[in-house]
Amino acid sequence: HYECAPGGGTSENNTSGPSRWTWICRGSGGGTDSLLCSQNKTPIFIED
């Protein structure tokens, strides 16, 4: 998880929530093009 594409930016503020992962992708533009990304977890997976 926490992948940044395209360009292979740097992931920051990686957060693993109860239903999704969220992270910020900092690009090569000095952080001005940071993008908030998220990936939903499968309903089967439950994190204590």
C-alpha cells in the first residue's frame, strides 16, 4: 500500500484506518503537487 504513481512520489502521513488506508503522495514539485490517496480495505479484513 501507500504507492504513488506515476512518477514514484514519496508517500507521507500513512494512516491505516478501520476501513481504508490513506496517505499523501508528495511529488517532485517541492510538495506543491501533493495528492491525497486512499485504498479501501476488503470487508473481510477486520483490524482490531
